[in-house]
Amino acid sequence: MSRFIALPKGVTEAAFAKAIQEYRALLGEDRVRTDPASLQSYMKIMIPETEELHKPSAAMYPRTVKEIQAIVAIANKYKTPLWTVSTGKNMGYGSAAPATRGQIVLDLKTMKKIIHVDEELGYCLVEPGVTYYDLQEYFRKHKMNLWVDVPAPSSMASPMGNTADRGVGYTPYGEHFLVSCGMEVVLANGDVVRTGTGGVQNSTSWQASKWGYGPYLDGIFTQSNYGIITKLGVWLLKGPPPGGYMPFLMKFPKVEMLGDIVKTFMPLRLAQIIPNACVVVNAGWEAAGYFTYDKNGKGTNRSSFYKGKGSLPPKVFQEIMDKFKIGAWNFYAALYGSPEQVALNWKYVSGAFKAKFGNQVQIITEKEAKDDPIFEYRRQLMMGGSTLQEFGLYNWRGGGGSMWFAPVAAARPSECDKQMRVATDILNKHGFDYVSEFIVGWREMHHIIDLLYDRTQPDEMHRAYQCFDELLRVFSKNGYGTYRTNTAFMEKAANTYGPEMRKLHRTLKKALDPNNILAPGKSGINLDIPL
């Protein structure tokens, strides 16, 4: 019987033991863990596969770039693959578990330096273990009027991890990779590369100028396994003057109104009258939040309304909407600038929606929202604020199962409406609810659909896998690409982008990581699996 809970593919126990011995000589006993108790947190998955398929062999905690360089040298020597995480808060996409069994989790949460914050130009340079909350506390401590864009799940996530997976948020800086500037990357051979102008000796514009000279490289280190990002530049928003921030909510009573909602706000978004990555939230997503934030502080879920195993009947959904005063669609956005700018833009925004919908739209500002917890949650998100509450969606069905299906739609009414209808049909067919939000980008919508299910029920596990598989297959057939996916479906998602793209990804992997030691399987890139 092995003394390790798992072994990397193709690595003998004797070879792995020698590798661990060398890792411990480098980092010390406490920073190289192989005991089951220490590895338990890396086996908590929400996807419909067994923990056995994603069980790590060890976890390591480097503190410096030099240590990472030494780690990759040992990994190349013994062919021990490294699955890199920053804080592991990759909710809905696979958490911190490796894509394939036996990988060593390289946990960078111990690299927590906020290296520099420039208040004048609004940027920072951080290490992987720095969280959004750490940055916010830094701004408060140093009395800096700066905001950082935060994703929905938790401010305990890492700007580096979320940016590397091309995550999104809700302020005018909602496209996180777009507002990153400059990376430091350790390659599989131990070389350290600084992108953009970072390679210039004594560079003074590394976090101010994105492009540098020659081919732009930052993109190949996102959603990939070509290097280990050890430093990241992030652009920050300057907070507006007092009275220069106005969050609002508009509620709409009918599912069929989605197309008209999109048609009304997109001209305002393109004109930058609404400048932030606003969001259109369906009743299921909104209801899940209210169940989490019940007044007694107790977690409840949809079972308090419906005991059936299938998707919620329309009548029950309507009961939930009525109880919590939820719209079929709930549009959250914000206005920013001087008080005078905000007041003028509010006339345009409220006027456009009143003209289109009349008394069928309910408009809510901070005054009307009062102490509503979900409005407060959204108000915080749209100003780069902090919530330490774990994301409430996961309690909707119970049982801890969650996969985010994330297709992209062109921001046209017809495309959004079609995606909504196709997704609803497939989810309901498999017995699941349509729980979603559309995050509005520049000209596209990130359609985030949370497939929630009970991991404790084998039947639901099977149905959830089949449902996600059908969503991916049908959406791809209809011309909709997914922008991000969980570890169970990375290979299949990669296949939807065509053999030419897969061949190019593999060519880069062979050139940069011929021993396949960096996160094999990430985004479907794995030299062990033939195309």
C-alpha cells in the first residue's frame, strides 16, 4: 500500500519519494505536505465527478520566485506535475483541485506581498496570494481613494487568479484581463520573464503601458499552463467625488421581456452613459440570494417551497418571486462621475426605461432599497466593495454541487433571448432550474448559468454531467463559444474551438514545457493526451 494518497501518472512511488525529499530539502517539512489532513481542502470539488479523479499527491507553499525556479527544476527532474493555485477560490469552475489525479498543488497563497500601489495613476503590483480584500484593507489603511474590481463569489479571491482565468466583475473595470498591465512569469525551464515594458532595465512604465515591443505575450499566460505568474499589475479605479456614485435596480415582471431590456440598455452602455459591467439577473439567481440572507440568519433553499426532484414548476417559481418581490429579470447598474454628471445621466437612463416599459418596470435606488441585503451586495460589487460572505447560490438546491456554464452572446436582444430559451429547455429537461445572470461587457454578454445539483445523490450527479455536456454541445453547435469552464469539461470545451487552435496550443506547450510539468489538463492542454 502506498504511503501517499495519490501518485502522478507515470511516476513510481520510489521516484516520487525522492522528489518529495528534494522539495522538503528546499522548502522545509512544513511547506511540503503529503498527509491526508493537509490535502483535504484541495479535494473539495463541486463538479459531478468523484474526488478520486482529482486527488492531489502533495501540496507545496513557496514564498519567493527563486524557490519556484528551484521547484520547477525538481519537477522536470522527476516529472512531477504542478497544479498552481493562488487562493483556490475558483468557485463554479473546479475550486482548487487539480484537473488530473496525482498532481502536486503549488499553492501560492504564501506569496502575499502588495509590492506597490500608485495612487497618482491608479495601479498596483501584487503577488499571487494577495486577495481583493487585502487590497481594500490597504487602501483603507493608507486612506487611498482607490477601487479594485471584485468578482461575485468572494473578495477572498485573488486578483491574479481571477485575471489569469479571465474573470469579470461589475465596475467600469469589469473586464479583468483588459485592466491588467504587466506580468512576471516563471517558465517551465526556470527562466523569469517580465512582459510588456517589464523587460526594460529600470522600467518606469511597467504597470502604466500594456504593450511593450514585439508580439504581445500576456494573453498566452491566461487560461493556460505555459508558465507560473508570480507578479501582476492591476489598474485601479479612482473613486468618484461625494454624490458621484448611483447604483440602481430595475425589476421586470415577465421572462419574455429580456430582449426589450437588452434593446433599451445597450445604446446607453455603448455611449458610456452606463459605464459599468452591468448585470441582468434572473429570478432563480436572485431568489438564491434571498434564501441565503434570510432574516433569521439561517440557510434555507428551494426545498422550503418545493419537495420535487425536478425543475421548479412555473407556479412555484411565481410564488417565490411574489414572496421575495423579485422580478423575472432584475437589472443592476450604476452611474459614476460628478454629482452633476450622475444627475444628468440618470435622466437619460430612467427616461429611456420609463418610455419603453411604463408601469411595467419598477425602479429602485438606494432610497427605496433601504436595508435590502441583495441590493447592498450589488451596490458593493459595483463600487469594488467587499463582501466576505461566501456566494449564496450554492445553497439553492442543497448538496454542494455547482458548475458554471459560461457561454458568450453578442449583446443583441435576439441572441440573449435565444440563449435563455435554449438553456432553460435543456436544464428543465434534465430536472434542473435555470439560474443565471448576464454580465454586460463592451459588446458581448457573459451568460453565467449555474447548474446547481445535489452531489450526495448519484442520480443527480449523473444527470448534472449529462446536462452540462448537452449544454456545451448544443450551444457550440449554435455558434456560441464558452469563455471559461470547470476542470471536468476543459478537454471538451477546448475541442469546440477547432483542431487548428488545439494544434497551436499544443505546439506552444511542447516549446515551453516539453516535460508537461505545469498543470497538465488546464484548458484541455495536456501532452499526455493525443489530439
